[in-house]
Amino acid sequence: MPIKVQKNLPAKRVLEEENIFMMDENRAVAQDIRPLQIAILKLMPLKEDTEVQLLRSLSNTPLQVDVTFLTTETYVGKNTAASHLDKFYLTFKEIKERRFDGLIITGAPVEQMEFEDVIYWKELTDIMEWSKTNVTSTLHICWGAQAGLYYHYGINKYSLDKKVFGIFEHKVLNRKVALVRGFDDYFYAPHSRHTGVSTEEIAKNKNLEILAESEEAGVFIVMSKDGKHVFVTGHPEYDRITLDGEYKRDTLKGLEIDKPKNYYPDNDPEKRPILSWRGHSNTLYTNWLNYFVYQVTPYEL
């Protein structure tokens, strides 16, 4: 949450120059407060696991957040019980007349398919179009980020020679942007994907800004200049054992997969994975909620 101070306090300017968010008393008095309405479109097959990860990431804020889980109507996965979906999830058709403060679009295991070949692509594009007018800010994750960059800005994904899999170091490129406020110069985050997006294409678009990237994993955080769209190509919400589960699952299936980089102590899969990204993950989600949702969303949705 921002620090509230008197409008003309000299320290206010000093702290603002250090990129500390300050709110003067006039703005604080004028603010109306209510729960934030956040919709989460879950495209991952193991929805219950992703629920825990995302709710954990959203919980590190004093803001009250009301979450609505969404699933696609045109495709119903087999990895989540129908009773769970019926009880806790809505479809776009059921909420399209509503407005939300924020929307999260998750990744999906369809990255090696052309976007238009994904069975729920039309439904997803309807949701992304709806978000332009009915959502204050949308956070796109992994394949959801690639889909959003493609739909909103025409930037296509490309296949990688080798899967990006593990924990990678990233560099913050513009510390003045509130989304990366509080980040160290370098930080770690998980990736697990076979495709990437072009740094050059994104850099050419005057409406987009790259905020963090990795020498090994490429672009990580991209944001539209108006803050309405945030694209995160990795999985900062992953918990300690997510990559471990993926590696051991594929190994048991006899699939060719390398050990996740920078993950196991001594690169030994029998040892407990190192958790090195949680602090920055929490900061990312908290910054998005505070600066690009709470601070700009209207009181009357």
C-alpha cells in the first residue's frame, strides 16, 4: 500500500525520486475503497494446482480481492473434476455483461500449435476483445502472454531449438516503471516453454515497453505504455515443486527432457529444489494490483 503523507512534506519529493510510491492526504481522503474484482481465466489443465499458486501470489497485499474463476465453454479439460468446475467456475457467457478491475489469463499446454488451431481460440479472442472495455488491466502469463501479444499487437511466437526450462536470471531494464518497483537489478524466475517472442518486434512497437529480460530465456516482462496489458512470458507464480513435478512426469513417460536449470542443489533431482524467485514474484503481483488496478480503476465499475 502507498504511504500517505502531507502534500508539501519535503521528504515526499525525495522518496518519490527514489521510486517510492507516496500519496498525499488530499488524494487519500478522496479515495473510495471497495474490494477489487479480479477474474482469472484458467487455461492450465491442473486447475486446482494453479488456483493455489495464483491465490498465493495475489494474497500478499492488504487490498481485499474478490476472485472469479473462469473456464472456457468451447473446451472442457479432463484433468479437473466436472463437479469442481461446476461449483467454482463460470464461463464468459455468464460474466460478459460485468466489469472487472483486473483479469489474469493463464498459460496453456498448446504453445506448439498455431493460435488459430487452438479449439477455444475464438472464445479467447472474444474475451480479450471484451477486456478492452470491461477490464481495467489484464495480466497475461506464459502462453497467455504470447496469445495476448499476438491478438492485441500482431506479434507472433516462434519455436525454440530447445525448451526453456528452469530458473533463469533476469535484468530489470527500467526501474522507474511502477510494475518493477522494489525489484533488484537482477532477479530469478521460472520458465517452461518451447516457444518465444521476438525482442526486436516488441521493441519496434511504440505502445509496448520491455521491463525485464534474460540473456538465456529472452523477454520476460512486457507492458503496454498505458498499463492496460501486462505480459509475463514465464511462471513467477510457480511453487517450489512445480518444475520438479513436470521433469519427473516427463521422465517417467520416457520423454526427452533436460533437468531444469539452476533448480536442484548440485543439479541432483533427488534433492529438494531451491526456491529463489518467490520474493520478486510476490512483488510483481502486488505492484500490478496496487499501481495498475487499485490506483486507476473507477470506484463504480
